[in-house]
Amino acid sequence: MGENGAGKSTLIKILAGVVTPDHVEIRLQDRPVNIHNPQDAFTLGLRFIHQELNVVSQLSVAENIFVSLPYPRRAGFLVDWPRLHADATQVLAQLGIHHIDPRQPIARLSPGDQMLVKIASAFVGADQSNASIYVMDEPTAALTGDETARLFHVISELKAKGCAVLYVTHRMEEVFQICDTVTVMRDGRVVETRPIQGTTPNDLIRLMTGRQLEQTYPARLAPIGQAVVLDVRDLSTRRIGGIRFQLRAGEILGVAGLTGAGCSELLRALIGAERCLTYDVLLDDHLLPPLSPARAWEAGFAYVPEERRAQGLMLSRTIRDNITLPHLQRLSRGGVFLNRAAERGASSAVSQSVQLRATGTEQITRQLSGGNQQKVLFARAMMQTPRVLLLDEPTRGVDVGAKFDIYSLIRNFSARGAAILLASSDLNELLGLCDRILVMRKRRQAALVEAAGLSAHDLLTLCYEAPA
Amino acid sequence: MTVQARLSRWLRRSGTLIGFLIVIVYFTLNIPNTFLTLPNWLNISQQVSMLAVTAFTMTIVMVMGDFDLSVGSMASLSGIVAALFFRDSQPVLVGVIVALAAGLVGGLLNGLLVSYIGITPFVATLGTLTIFSGAAFLLSGGKTIFGRDIPADFSGFARGGIPIGTFNERALLFPNLTIVALIVFVIVWVVLEQTAFGRRLYAIGGNVEAARLGGVRVRFLRLIAFMLTGLGAALAGLLYASRVASANPTQGAGLMLDAIAAVFLGMTMSEEGEPHVVGTLLGVTILGVLDNGLTQMRVDSYVREVLIGAIIIGAVTSSSLSRRGH
């Protein structure tokens, strides 16, 4: 177990041979082994069930189950389809799954059923090969209660057969239901390994968060204003619902939640990137029409997305192009013809105020470090002095020095009267910067709490389904 | 930056240009009397004007990472549409305007399919390619419209030009077709390089999701861009019809591949491999010069096609190899 970013997935990727570690010593049955690629891991008897549904959606259920193995053959080169389907049915039956027809395309199945098929494929050939260790990364994230129960039954059978299971989960109750020992990770290190017996959920949360505040956070520069800037009276999309909060000028509202709890979706809904089912939002006491990103920027929203490379930047373009993109209308002559002098002036001014380290605004964005690329996005957000600033994981993949710069920037925005929503998986960051914190749980707003006096322990407890 | 890095960067951007200069020197040496003369170059400019208009406007969609396969059959269709109005004794201007409107409507259809329905440009414009071509055959009954049906005002345009002096005692004209192509070049250059619209198209080409989240109306802009490309294709069809004083349902065949090739040749000249209309101009010129020079050297036309294909692949290969080394 561990918080987001504690290093669980990296550990699994090393075991799977996907990530090459700087230094590693892995012993299997007291013999040192080397894992350089996924094939090595497979040969050593490691089987992986990843969190993401990486199915081949064009293929049938049976083909997905046998995708990494040779298909049964007829006459040497023809696929023996009846046997393939029979084998697949048998594999599924081992898991007590009888309602999935192996011939149908996997894309037609529900996400939960797809995950079951993916899980089943990890057990293929288990009898003849030497599969002995199963590594599961949040396998139940997409499963219903029944499906989870079925998976747990299979896990207990594996245990009975003498197989070992490494089980990564965010769900506290599952650890107590099926695990024998638990290892807690934090900041890329193992904190402790202990037997489940005699451990309480509270102990685990303490181990996951129990660090000192290593990072100092800049203090608030100006008090929170009185005026309500953003009043979200009701907001829901197909993925999230029950959102309701008010945000005052200069206030920083944190958004906390486990992976998949819907934090990013909340910000995406507000910038207009997701279609909203209900949308009752006031900005400065005016009811907003449902927004598209273009209209949201015009209305005074600014957004720093979670994935700066995939969602934020045009890496092949200059820093200036990236900064001015949402503001071109205003910076152009008559709103039509580019005014490069004005763009250069405005973008170099904001580049300086975010302390961007670059050769100039004409540098290609690809050439910057991660932290400086992030500052380009802040410069973009800063250019129009936004009313509402939406920040999704603003310090992810950013080194410590740049992190502090970014925290100072957030304080500056706040001092200028922007209402700020800050989604982060770093609980201490939330506690260090935010005035209040909105907790998302199972894609719904679960709590809205004052940050003052809150500990990381309390916050993580809120993120988990109320532990026993 | 080291001297070596500077040199390799310069070579990467200028490789195509250097190759082009070598080609010109080669033709100059082998066709000494006619190749490097003003009349020949004016002739080249007139010959490539249809391709140039198509390629310039094709650059607009290729900037977004899209392309339009239907430009050739749109060019055929627009020629036929204009000729039908001429046959009906309508004024030249009416025929021209309706043909250009057909280009806009065709582009609108492409844009709707690509950006609002979400079909990939390849499939969508492959479909409309066939539709436009079929429509051109249907409207014309599969026959070439020519002779007295085409008014002299219309066909005279392509033969006309602005007198710019004499050469070997013959009057020299700067061809109208070349003028049209240059005007289109300037318009496309202004649109792509000097307007917020153009910058947003480049943003879409750079990262479509980032552009959307950064406030670009991606769907609407894509629609407009496809309409401009359709308009350009229709204009090219009119130029062609004027030049040959006839309209034929297959007249635009071959235009699409050459236009895309010209844009690709131009892309090899930009640092980040993005389409640029200045590069496209060079690409069009390279294709026109090769065609002209090889014809004058009496190289068989099939050999010419093989050579031109090889040159395009060579230019793009060397540019992508040097970028990979980078």
C-alpha cells in the first residue's frame, strides 16, 4: 500500500521488466535472478494483472486470453478455432465465469468483464508452466462486488496451490480481507512490512503519511476576499456527480482523492472539456452557460492540465506560441492579424514573472526541462489574470527547486484575487497551500473540510472509504 | 553550438534547396539554349499554376496534420459546373462564382465529415473524392464540354497576361494564371503566418488536445480549413478549364498526389517538419522544373514519373534521417 506516487507502480514495472532500475537484486527461491524484459519475467513464473485495461479491442475474448501464447493449430498453420474457444471457456470456468462467450469481441463486454478476461489470461498455461507469483495492480478498480468476490475466491485457490500473490490496492478493506502481510511504501521507499494480524487500518494510514513536512510552503500573501467568485451549485458529468462548493477571491481549494476518484474530471468539467449533465455554476454572481474550453478561457478561467506534454503544450512550437494561444484574440490587431511584437512583449513579461529559464520566448518548448515546461503553462494562465485558476497536479515531475517557485506562483495568483482549485495527489502540498479541501471519493464529492488543523493522516482517512 | 551542429542543422533545412540548385545547374548545362531563359520560366510558372493553387490551399489542412484527397476530383467537378453554366449562355462571372461555391460546399462536406462526425480525413476525403468524381461524370454525361460552349472571355483569360517586354522579338507576357497563383500564395501566406486563425491551425497540428484545452475551437477551425482547401481546388479546376478551353470530368486527375508531394517537399525545409506555404512554393517549383527540364531533354514520361517519385522519397528520407540523428 501507499499514497499516490509512493512508488508501487514503479516497483511492479521493475518486476515486469518494463522499467530498468539503477540497481537491483532480485532473489527467487533464494537464487539471484535477472529481469531485463517482460519475457524474462514470464519465464521466471511471474504473472501480471495491470490496472489498465490493456485489451486488444478488435479481437475476441478467446484471442485476448491467448494473445501471448501460440494458438492451437490444425494442419500446422491453420488456427484450430474450436479448440481455442474450448480452452478459453475452460480458463474462464476456472474462475467461475460462465456468462462470457469467448467468441464475442472483447469490446462488447463491460469494463468489469473485460478485467475478468484479463485476469483469466494471467492464469493461462498456469498448470504446465512454472507460474508461481501473481502480481496484481488494483485489479478490482473496475469490478463490481460479485466480480471482486469471484476474484478473491480465485486468489484463495492460488494460495492453496502454493502460489504467492503480490496485491496492490487502494482499498483498505481488501487488504484485511485477503492479505497475510502488508508492505507500506512512501516516497519510493519501503516503510515497513508487517503481518496483517494485529494491524489496524489506522496503523496503515499512519505509516503511509507519517513523514515530517519536508517541504516548506510559502505563506499566504493577502487575506481571502469576501466576494464569492465561483459558486458551483450543482455539477455532474457522466463520470462525476454531487459537486457543490463556493470559492472566494484569493481562496485556494484543494481537491483530494485517490487515483480514479474523479479529481481531474472535476477540473476538466469546469474548463468545459467534459460534457456536463447538470451545470449550475455562477461566476461573479452571473449564471454561466455550459462552457467549452474556448469559452471558459474567455470567461476568465485558466487551466493547467494534468499531463503537460499530452494535454498542455505544443512541444514543436515556440514558448511564445504556447503562452499566447488562449489570448490570441486580444493580442491580435482587430482580433485577426497577429501582432508578434505585442505577443513577444506580453509573453516575455509573464515569462519573467514565472521565472522561466529559457534562451528567450522564441525557444522551442521541447527543449525545456519539465519544470520549465510547467512554468510555460503557468505563464499562459497568468497572462490574463484569471478569475478562476484550475491546477491539476501542477508539481508532478517537477524538481524540488521548481516546486517552490510554483508554490510561490500559486500564492501570487491568490494575492491577485483569483479563486484557485488545486488538485494534487501530494497530501502535504494540499495541506501546505490550501484553505479548504474538497475530498472526492468514488467519483463523488465526499467531504469539504477546512485545511487548518487537518493532518495528512486525517486527509488520507477521508480519501479512503471510512475505515472500520 | 558547435560548427558541426550548425552545419548539420543548416544542411537539414537546406538539403532540398541544394538538391534543387544542383538540378537547375544540370538542366542549364544540358539544355543550354532554352532552359535558363525568362520565357521558359514564365512557361513553367504557367504550367504549375493549377498545381500551385491546389498545393497552397492543401497546405492549410496539412498544417493541422490533416489532408484532403478530394482536391483533384473537386477540380474536375468545378470545371464541369462552370462549363454547364457557360453552355446555358450564362455570364462568365456566374459560372465562375457557382463553380467556386461548389468548391466551398464540397469543402464544407469534407469538414463536416472530418471534424463534426469524426471520420479520419483519409476515409472521409476518399469517399468525397469518389462522390465529386461521380458527380462530374453525371453532370457532364461523361463527355468533354468544349468548343463554342466555352466563351472566349473565359478561355482568353489563361492565354492573356501583362506585357513585360520582348524576347527575341516576340512579345513577352506575364501570364494571368501565374498572377492568380501568386495572389493565392500571398493570401495563404497571410492567413497561415499572419493571422490568429493560422496560428491556431498550427496549434492543432502541434497537439490537438492541448489546442482544445487551450481554448482553440478545433472543430470549427477544421471545418473552415477544409472549406478553404475545397475553394482552392475549385479555383484550380477553373484555371485548368480556362487554359484548355474545355471541361473534362477527369481533368483534375493527378493534381491531388502532386499537391501532397509538393507540401511534403516543402516540409523537409522546416526545422520541426511542419508544412509551410513558402516551402510548398518551393516544392511546386521543384516539380514544375523537373517536369519541364526532363521533357525538354526528351526523357520518356514514364521515366519522368519514376524519377519524380524517387526524388520525393529521397528528399523526405534524408530530411527525416537527419532529424532522427538530431
